[in-house]
Amino acid sequence: MKFLRLFRKQSIKNKDYFKYAVGEVFLVVIGILIALSVNNANEERKLRKEEKKVLLSLHSEISNNLKSLKISLSEKKKIIDVNKEILKYTGPNSEWKSESRLDSLMYFFSVSGWIYVADNGVLNEIINSGKLSLVNNFKIKNLISSLPQQISQIIEEDRLYRDDLHQYFLPYVSKNYKLRNITKYRQLYKYNESDLGNSKYEFDNLKLINDLEFENILTIQAIWIKFSIEMCENLLIKFSQLQELIELEYNDVDYDRLNQDLEEGFWG
């Protein structure tokens, strides 16, 4: 009987110890889970902070790109208008009856190799460093991933057009027109005047507008530039959509002073 009493007491002690051990393990597990949760929350906050910095930097870069893209579009559309005006008077035995001087229009034709030069520092970093994975918004991520190919297509089309301009269009014009006369119609240089005066050579402008080859050059030029305009307009729309989505994502940001905040490391 004494042995049974001792056995029961020992069993009770063992049960108490087991409960205590289970409680200790439970508390340790809870502590680990809490620590992991806190750590995950901290990591998530860091990722979201980095995502915000990346997207705001991209928003700022897009603002710069929109300025240069709009300038390029404006110049290209101006060239199309000039081509249309000249083409009104091309043909056999045609006369120049435009209110605009041919010299002034030929300036735009001759320096028509306007290209869009993209500022892609932030975009390239996002794509090449894998930071695109930081972006949670699927629409923003999809738009960003589509930009490099579209920009490269525009750059390639502009490059091909400039090749035609320098290898075919300008050599033709240099043999059939007084290019010196066009330099007075627009000031491109900040520190030097572009006006080189008038040429002393005699040349009949009617010979140019009566030439079928010149009409064909104008036509080819217009086709190339219209195609480039179409791609640039699509890129402009995409840039604007991306900025709007970023602004919706971070509607607490003062976008008028965003560049200054980025320079000061406010979002760093």
C-alpha cells in the first residue's frame, strides 16, 4: 500500500512537470512566432518604403521624359506641316505661291532629324536590379515592364530615319538647293548665331519643286515621321497613365516639390 501511495505521488509530480514543460514549450513557440511576426512586419515596412522611393523616383524621371518627348513631338509635327505646305506646290511646271518663303520651310526639312532622347536611369535600375519585384500594384508593374521595348523601338526608328536623312535626303538637297540661305530662319544655338548669310550662287527654286525626286523625298520623310509620331504619342499616353497610377498609390505626396524631396533624401 505504501508503494502505491508513493507511485501515485510520483505520477502526480510527473504530470505536473509535463504540464510545466508543455507550457514552457508553448511560451517559447509563441515568443518565436511573435518575434518572426515583428521581424516580417519590419521587413515588409522596409520593402514598402523602398517601393515608394523607387516609384516616386520613376515618377520624377517620367516628368523629365515627358518634357523632352513633347518637344520631340512638337518638332516632328512641325515637319509634317512643312512637308504638306511644300507638297502643295510640287509638280511639273509648278510655281511657288505659298505665303511662306521656301527658304524658311527648307530649314525644317533639312534639320528634321529630331529624336527622342530618353532619360532611363531609374527605369533601367528598376528593370536590371530586380526592383520591379518590389511593386505590388499589377497595373504599375505591367506598365513599367513594357516601357523599355517601346522606348527602344522609338530610338531605333529615329536612328533609321536619321540615316536616311544624312545618307540620302541631305546629299540630294546639297546638290539642288542653297542650304546657306536657311540658316537665318531659326536660332538653335545659345552661344553662337546660326545665321551664315546668303549664298552667292544663282539657283532657281522652281527647279526643286518641279523635281519628282524631291516630291518623293518629302513623301518618304512624312511617312517615316508620322510613324514615329504615332509611337511617341502612345508612349506619352503610357507615361501619363503610369504617373496617374503612382499618384493614386501615394496621394499624400506633394508632387510639385517631389524632385526637391528626392534630392534631399526625404524618401531615402
